[in-house]
Amino acid sequence: MTAGKCVGILAGAGPLPAQVAAAVTAQGKKVFIIAFRDYADLSLIQSYPHQVIRLAAVGEILKTLRENQCQELVLIGPVSRPAWRDLRPDGEGARILARLGRAIFAGDDGLLGAILRVLGEEGFVVRGAHEYLNHATGRSGALGRFSPDEQAKQDILRGVDVLRAMAQLDIGQACVVQSGLVLAVEAMEGTDAMLGRCGKLMQAGSGGVLIKIPKKGQDLRADMPTIGPETVENAARNGLRGVVFQPGVTLITDLERCVALADRYNLFLYGLTTEDLKEK
Amino acid sequence: MTAGKCVGILAGAGPLPAQVAAAVTAQGKKVFIIAFRDYADLSLIQSYPHQVIRLAAVGEILKTLRENQCQELVLIGPVSRPAWRDLRPDGEGARILARLGRAIFAGDDGLLGAILRVLGEEGFVVRGAHEYLNHATGRSGALGRFSPDEQAKQDILRGVDVLRAMAQLDIGQACVVQSGLVLAVEAMEGTDAMLGRCGKLMQAGSGGVLIKIPKKGQDLRADMPTIGPETVENAARNGLRGVVFQPGVTLITDLERCVALADRYNLFLYGLTTEDLKEK
């Protein structure tokens, strides 16, 4: 195995970093994980070469990646947008924060785009996790026992419309629609918090539908819509009757369990078709 | 005083129904209040002729309004969107719900528009509360000691843009912007619930700004943006530094106290100018 074939994983929370590490290893490549302190789940990644580093210790992170001959990088697993005053960047970190400059405040896309740009300038090649986990990005149509009915299909199209309009403004990736009514729109709170308030907002009649799609032009290498078993459970708990994603550009952690849970809770788990996504 | 000069007030929660009653009385007109059970604040309206009636007892409401020669109506004070299964409409109520039909599920504007249409068909003339409370709709510019700085002015314009895009989709009337970042967007949860999650979402640096404006074409007779002392307190509690409204089409309950609270909490209370609202 030659130097430069090592893939560096910058690991936030959840099961995906370990899944990427497994997929990379299965391709015969070496892997090295930078586990972000307070975010990464060490119990899942401990069997891979790794080092735990503070998010803001940018100098140490770059040095560790170079020492381990990582040229290719994958950023994966959620890291809550940090409070900058708590970051305490190291020397290199401070220089990089200065290079990020106003992008830090320019909306999600602005910030993530700037981070990718800086990593590129530092000589790294950043890949999307879905390039390794393409078996985990779902497919079009109903994945489980249940399918959207006519009303749900209308709600799905309304949700797609809403998210398209929001995307123009660099806001959120998800919304909940029930019988034509937009119950909730996600901004900075994240999908789980948005679902959490839907139980109270739900109207009588059939339940609401979660629609989650990436923004047009969103850089999937830095920020990819993700759903998992807890998304399905959270949706069921709050009176939803379906979870809708865009295949190919959504990471589904534990697809099998997602389908099993959707079936158990009478929810549909539905991948948007090209037809659903056609501009009307 | 002649019959037909009596103004009927359909009273939801809060101080505004009593304020409208006082304003109507000051104009030498008679007033009769239908106080919605579980919503109207009886302590504030008990000195006016009134009757407490269930929201869904539509037949009784219409009969009472006619018996009291109310031809002109004002709908004022929040009533949470009811769970229809809990309504238990009376006979007339059921007939009217049937006339509202699918509008019940067609988004806020659809429902409220349908209610106004039905009241019109029943021979009533519905007026906006702001036609009586025009002293309480604010004015352009800073109302208290504090004014928006350059960053806040940019956040205000971004908020106006966001709300314009949302309005096309019949969603919400408010959002919170901090240094260019859209922290939260209001859908069905209401402004107070949206403010309530902003404390956790707030980034370092100067605080966020609440922007609240009616949708273009929104029927102010049925649904008017309202801010009050609790809005200002809620904003302060959640790390905001300003509250922005559109003068003339926003009801401000207790303007004086709003200004005093904004001054105390170092918040600006700012009425949008024609310039701010110009399409860019």
C-alpha cells in the first residue's frame, strides 16, 4: 500500500464515520480518523487508526493528517455549529479562521464552502461520504410496506416547492407538510428539533410528511442530508406518516433498520423520483 | 343610537379585544362582544355587553350577533388553530364547516379567507381591528432609545427578503436573522415559540433580529401581525437585539410599555420604512 492512498476521515458524531472507514478499508485503502473531541463516537471507531483532537486545533489536525499521508479527506458526522468564542483555536487555527473571515457568518453554505476551499488550498482533496457509501443513499419509490397516498403525494410536491424557495435563501433542508399546510420549516435548529415541535402543531386527519432534500448547489462533500433510525422514530413520535428523501444525495444510516421501523410505525419511507423533482 | 350601529367583536385572547371595544365606544358606537370560551380574557371585557360562547357554536354566535343588531364585525385576539375533531360544531356550525370545506386544510390564508367569505355571505361587514386602533400600529424608524446599526440593517433587509419568499408559499410572518444567518423561520408554531428556540441557536457576536411583517395580500381583517410587551421580553430573553415590524399593518399592544421594555433591555424597536420595503 503506497503513501497517499490513506484516506483521512474528519469524524463528527454518529455511526457514519465508522461506516465510511469500513467502506474505505473494504476498497483496500488505508484510513486514518481524526475524531473530533466531544463529537466523535470513540466506541465505534476505536478499531481504526485514529487520534482525538479538538475541533479548533486546526494546526494539529493538518499536521496529523500530513504525518499519516492522508491526501484524500472525508468530512462526515454532525458537528453542531460551534460557538466561536468557545473554540480557542491553536495558532494555525487562528490563521485559518482569519482566512474564513466573514464566511463564518455568511450562512451555512458560505461557511462550509470556505472550509472546503481552505482544505483545497492546503493540498487536500475532499470527497463526499456518499462516494464511499453509495449503497446507503437509498433509491426512488417506497422502501417499505407503505406508500404515499394521493394527499401525501401532494404534500410531498408542496414540500419540494417550499424547500426550493428556501434554498434560494440558503435556509434549511427540511420541512413538514400536512394536508397542504406547512407545519414547520427547518432553519438552524436541525431536523430533529423541528420534528420535535410538530407533535403539538399536527392537525386532525392524516399525519404530516417530512421532506428533506439538499439545497440545489449544496456541496455534498461538506454537508449532506442524513436520515437514520432516530429520524424515523422521531417522526413517528410526532404524528408524521412519512419520511421523504432524495436518493443518491442523502445518507441513510442503517437503511435496513429505518425500513423496519417505518414498517412498524405505519410510516412510508419514500425516495423522490425524477418526476417528483421536475420543476413545475 | 340606531340599530345597526352596534359593532360585534369576536374576541380571542389578549388585551386587544378590550382595546377595540374601548375605541369603538369612544366613537359613540355600541359594542357587543362574543367572548370565545377558553380564549377571551373575561376580566378585561366584563364591563362591555358580552356573551361567552364556544368557538364552534356558530349557530349561536350568528344568532347572538343578529339579536344584538351587530352588522359590522371585528375579529381580534389570537385563537389557536383548533383541532377540528374537538370542535363539536352545533347544527349551523356543521353547515358552515361544510361550506369552508377544503379551505380548512388549505393553509392559513385559505382558511381565514373562507371564514371572511362566509361571514360576508351571512350579511356581515368585517372590518380590521387596525381601522379602530390606528394609534396602535406604530410608525417608521426607531421608537425607543436604540437604533439598528449597519449589521442590523443588513439583517433586517435579509429578513424582509426571506419573508417575501415565504409569503409566496403562504408560510409564516416572522423570522430571526443574526449577522446574515437565518436562525429560525416561523411556520405554524407562532412567533413566541420561534423566539423560544432562538436562545440556543444564537451565535457569538451581536444578537439576532426579529422581523415580522404580514404576507403580501394577507387579509388584515382576519389575521394581523401583532407584537406586545411579551414579544419584547421573549426577544430579550433569547438573545435578540431588535424587534422589527411594519407600521400601519401591525398591532402593537401597549406601545408605551413595549418601548419602555425595549429601552430597558437594550433592544431596538424599529418600524420598517418605505425604503426598507422597496423590492430590490
